[in-house]
Amino acid sequence: MLQIPVLREQTDLVLAGLQKRNFPNAAQEVQSLLDLDQQRRSLQTERDELLGRANALAKEIGGLMKSGQKEQAEALKAETAELKQRTKALDEEVQHLELAVQQALYKLPNIPHSSVPAGRSAEDNEVVLEHGTIPQLPEGAQPHWDLIKQYDIIDFDLGNKITGAGFPVYKGQGARLQRALINFFLEEALKAGYTEVQPPIVVNEASGYGTGQLPDKEGQMYHATADNLYLIPTAEVPITNLYRDEIIAEGKLPIKNVGYTPCFRREAGSWGADVRGLNRLHQFDKVEIVQIQSPEKSYAALEEMSQYIQHLLQKLELPYRVLRLCGGDMGFTSALTYDMEVYSAAQGRWLEVSSVSNFETYQANRLKLRQRTEGGKPQLLHTLNGSALALPRIVAAILENNQTSEGIRLPKALHAYTGFEMITK
């Protein structure tokens, strides 16, 4: 979440950032929050003054008792008791206002980086680069939702019977392709200096608030209400929360972790052609990379992560493009996001397969994730993450772009992981 001193001291900058995000009633929301904080600070000052007066009276009472001036001491004791009652009432008011300020802060998104373009929707995102050649498919080429039936590698009907729509069953060569991609992504990340972790796939409420999925994405998360636990929408949540309430030693940065998990998203309100087949699922596999960096190095790390994810797409022989998201299309917690999209030849459109983001101090402030520099007080660190990669649309593009009359050719990088070079009937 945003820091109160930044809101107070750089109000114009904050409002400009919220305007770039098209955040409604930004000036009113920020002023209301600052008014709450001013009330809190005023009451806290009053409470501190009363405590100071009570402490001074305690010393004075001790002196009076020693000198035998009991009547005066008793009068001061009565005043001290009254001060304590007023202090207790002020404590409760301050706590109430602190909670109100925190809840108001939770509702404000991150401030975009200066390089983020203005805009309201995906139509306004900036194309940074394109790589590769769009494949020319043979006559009669099919979209992946037909190919998976033809080759009997993914079954949506079985998943619907077992669970419901959006929970496919991977079979035979389809299941082996899933496992191959996961292993390939993990091995590549290890070569790039990431440490593999295998986190829980359910998290508590504090973890959801720590990385910003709560309260913003509450309706999109599967919630086990009996235990108040949430199925993760991405491995970003548990991996970043490994460092909640931590002060990282100066020599320990950067922290670079990678993890594979299934991910769960309700995708409420999704419909249309873009949700067919593997394009949008309720459960899917993803390998996630997470970095914790010092503020001065985080944007260099973001570019490094972008290059790394592009390297994966190149090894998979997929044409792709990189987008810098506009203010209106960015995630709630991000300061700058690059989306990677691969071209799906049979569908004739670009499919998002990764987002890589720098959150600056937004998550770290919620997490209380800090570093103590030599001779200084703890400072908030920067957090970053990226999908490296999400499997469903990668699989869709591989199937569609590499279909031949003999079968579906697999990228060379996967042969050692699958044990076969082509998906056949």
C-alpha cells in the first residue's frame, strides 16, 4: 500500500498517478484519507501530552508523600486517575482511526512509474517489441480446442464431470507435455540463478493482504470459509509472503526464487470467444519467478526478468510481443508491468502468457519487508514477479502453430523433457 508520508508530502504526484490509472474520485479519496490521518495524529499528540502530564504527576506525588503532604498527594492522585481514563479513551479512538486509515490505504492502487503510458484499456497499451515470424498454417488448420479432441490429450468434459467448467483433465501426451513444460521452466530458472521453492497452495488472510490480492481481488479468489483460507491465484502470494515481517540483511540481496504451483481463479464475469478451450481456466499450472531487490536496482532487475521470459519464449520457438501496460490496464499493485503475448495462428490473435511487474514498495509496505543498511534505519525493499510461464496459452500456441498433417511438432527444447518430438494420434 502507499505510504502516508508520501500521500502527505507528495500529494500532487499521487493524484497525477491515480489520474493516469483513471481512479475515480481520487482527490476526494486522498483528502478524506489525509483528514483521517490528521485526526489520528492530533489525538495521538493529545494522548502523548496527557501521558507526559500523568508521568510528571506520578513523580510529584512521590515527593509529596515523602514530605508528608498527603492531602495534596491525594488530590494529584485523583487528577492522575482522571488523566488515565481520558488517555484510555483516546487510545481507543486512535486505534479506531489507525484501522480506518489502513482500510482507506488498502483501497488506493499503486502509483504508476513515469514510463507508464496513459490510457483506459488494453487498446492503449504500448507495443515495446515483436519477435519471430507469424507461422503460415496449412489449409484446414484447427484451433486448439479441436486439436485436443482430435489427439485425445485434454478432456474438458471429464473435468466438467469431476469438478465443473474450467477444470480440464490432461491425458497421455497432453499430461506429459504439461510435466515437460513445468520441468523445462524450472530448470531454466535454476540456470538463471533462481532458488526453487515449493510453497503451500492455500494461504491465510494476512498473506492475501500482504501482496495485495485482498481486498482488491477477493471476489476472484476461491475462499475456504470454514478455515478462512484462500486457494492461491498465483505463486506470487506464498513466495513473496515468505519474507513478511522480515528485515533482510544487507548482503542477502537480491533474493531470487522460483516456484511451480497450480493456480486457482474464479474468473467471475468472463465470457466470449476469448475463454474457449485453454484460453481461460479456473485451475492452471504456472511457474513463477519472484525477486526482492534494493530500490536502486529494481528496474534493472525488471528488465532482466523481461529478457529472461523472452528467452523462454524464444526457446519454445513462439512468435511473441512485449507490451508496456497503460495506467488503465495495469494490476492494482503494480508500478510498471510488461505483458508478454504469443501469437496463436489458428485463432489469429495474440494471447497473454506472462506479466512481469515491479511493485516498488507497495507490497513491501504491507508486508513490512525491509532492509537495514549500515548505520541507517530499516528501509522498505522493492518486490517483483513474473510468470515464467503460465502453461495454458503456451500449450494452445504450441498446438496451433505447429500442427502438420503428420501430427503436432514440439519445440526442440522440450524433446528431452517429453521423450517424444511429435504429438500423434
